[in-house]
Amino acid sequence: MSQHMLKFVKIGNHMPDKRVAAERKRDFDEIYGEFADEAAATQASRCSQCGVPFCQVHCPVNNNIPDWLKLTAEGRLEEAYEVSSATNNFPEICGRICPQDRLCEGNCVLEQSGHSTVTIGSIEKYITDTAFEQGWVKPVKPKRERGQSVAIIGAGPGGMAAAMQLRAKGYSVHIYDRYDRVGGLMIYGIPSFKLEKEVVERRAELMKQSGIELHLGFEVGRDASLDALRKKHDALLIATGVYKARDAAMPGAGLSNIFPAMDYLTASNRKGLGDKVPAFEDGTLDAAGKDVVVIGGGDTAMDCVRTAVRQGAKSVKCLYRRDRANMPGSQREVKHAEEEGVEFVWLAQPEAYLGDGKVSGVRASRIHLGVPDATGRQTPQVLPGSHFNVKADMVIKALGFDPEDLPTMFGTPDLGVTRWGTLKVNYRTMMTNLDGVFAAGDIVRGASLVVWAIRDGRDAAECMHNYLAAKVEARTAPAMASAS
């Protein structure tokens, strides 16, 4: 190990080359290049091979990070891919969009000791991109077919991960999704400069090659009820995510040119995919030449401000009621946005939209952060008499997402939900109150990260397998007893 690892003392942290802001502002291509083979191995060799790897502990899917870093440093990339993909269905996606600064890299022992973290995310991306180039990534071919079918509602990361796990065990898997492409927010929410769509599309193609049946443009409750799907399949997983935009009731909310974040991002992503988007083409959802204000401080807000820059906005401002240190989004994303010309207005509480028929600005007040609340975060307190106005031709609300009313949408009023509207499950089995109906991802835990959806999808698949195996055993046990 000493030959290949523990080189953090001699070798510094180095990310793949990042395109300069002036260049990357002009397109939607990813901002980082690829590691060269030698550079990836060199950066991987910085790993200290901790006995208790905090990077792995703080990874939602518990990736065996030290193991595949060591294999990368030794040039054993195919083995590195096998180890990486053993715990994560989409390592190349997580390598691109996970907030590593809050998860694996932020908890790296080298980062904590002042030597700077190992570039885990970039190496993870490099390993799987290389695996695709070399043809190491193969469709799932189960050893035997079980003769049982499962339905998955939702083709986002949670549903995709569960589908791959269940298909590997030999189940007939059917995915139902109301959109026309596989990927959910990875296709229509996350911009291409963070996750190029070809990366998601090749995973969708791999699913089809694995024998997973895709029913796209299919809306449960419209094209079939939940009960009809339950009768058709042996088990069912709800992995719809959460799409209902949160709102803030403020004066002027009825003015035009105020949009939810997902409407704006979906229009931009569809345009990039080559779709005809009338609301973009007529200028409604195009930020070009406009003074844009984005309200919010999470990763979705960062996606919006950076998209507006690329569309040619005249100015882009982000209003957030806490300070930089208290932002829920990735600090790297904030840094990228600042490099690209976004202005952050910290400690600013929006109070009203201004304008006559059409929005012309946002009125806000200055904020003082008071004592911590029950979650440990400081409570925002408005400073009296601190009103100020921010000019805006377009306002985008990135205030988070809540669950849709699934019992009503699915025509199943007895489907149990929590007081927040998320689906209620037994966390030991991942099953809802309806027999054979499971749930996973954001629709259970609330709006969260893609990597958590992957973890939940994998866990749900294992629970569904246990349930289905028990059903087979219960059917065959009487026959075996009578035969003996």
C-alpha cells in the first residue's frame, strides 16, 4: 500500500480542469473536464486509507470509497468500477451532482487535517465514464426469471435504482411515469452544465436492454388506478418524488412573470433536449435580456441563477434570508455562480412583488439571525425599517417542494400519508398501509438528494424481494407438505 497510497504529504489536491467562467457562461456544457488516467491515479493515491473511513460513513449509499481509490491508484480500473457499482447504481451521476463538500469530501480526514480532501467525486465520475467507454458496463442479465412482476411508479433516481436491483433478481419490472423520458428531475430539473443528458439517457437505454418495460406518458389515476396496477402486478413501488412547488403568500403574487423554479428549469432543459417549448420560444420563460431575481438558497436556486446567466440575462440576483454559512445548498455551487456573475443578496427577506400587471421588482427587508430554533438553525428576524427594492423583469421562486396529494391523484383515498403529505411507511419493510404497496425516495423522506433516492430505492427493492419471496414460500409450503 505504501507504494501507491498515502501520498497526500507530497501531492496536493487538484480537480480536473475547470473551464473559465467567461467561456462556460456561453453554453450548457459541463464545467469540468475529465481526469486523464495518470491524473486520476495520482489524486487517488492521496487517500490515507483510514481504518474508519469517514468518507464512507457519510455517504448515503455507503460507497467503499477507500477501496476503489486504491484500485484506481494501482491502475485496476475495471475492478474499481465493480467495487463502485456494487453499492451505487449510478456512480457517474453521483460523481457529478452530489454535494461532496457536505458528504464524503467534506468529512475526509485529509480535509479535516488541513491537507485538502481527496477529489472523490471527480474520481468516481472518471471511473464509470471510463467503464462505459471500455464496454465494461453491461445490461443486467438475471440468472433466472422468477415469474413475478413488479410495478414502479416514477422513473426518477429512486425508481430507476429499485428497477435495476429487482431486475437483477429476476423479476419482471414495469416502470410507469407521467413524463416522456426516464430520469425525473435528473432530466428536467438539473441543468446540463451539472449533468449532461446523455449521461442519464445511456442509463435509460441500459434499463431497456436489461428487459425493463417502460410505460412513459402514463399517469396513474388517469390511465389506470393504483388498484388496477395492484391487481396486475405482484408488488408495487411508489417513487414519484415531490413536485409541488412551495410558495410564499406575498402581495403582488398575481403579477405576471413570476414562475416556480421547476417550470423555468423544465422549459430550459426541454429546449436543450430539442423539444418545442412555446413558452420559451415566445420569451416568457427565457431570461435573455432580463433582470432576474431568484428567491431561495438551495441547490435548485443555484440551478436557476446559473441557467439565467447562460440564457443571457441582463442581471441575476439571488435573495436569501440567511447568510452564506447557513445556505442549504452546496458551497461549491455558490462559488461557481459567483464566478459566473451572480450577485447574492444575503440576509434579505422578500415581502412583496412590485409592479402593475407585470412584475417590476421585489421588496425585501434586512434580516438579523437570532437564537437557534429546534433544528439548531438561527431564526431569521426582520430588522424594522430596513425595506429595500430589487429590480426584476422575471422572478423565479425556488422555495422547495412538497408532496402532491397522491391518495386523490391515484384514486386511492385509503393510502396512508403523514401530516406533511408524504407517504407513511413501516421503515423496517418500506411498505405502506396497503399490502404489497411500497414507497421510497422523496415521497417518503421529503425533498432530498439524488443519492438518498438511490439508497432508498435499493433498500425498497430488497424489502420487496423479501415480501415476494415470502409469498412464493407461503404458496408452495402446503403443496410440499402434502407431497411429503
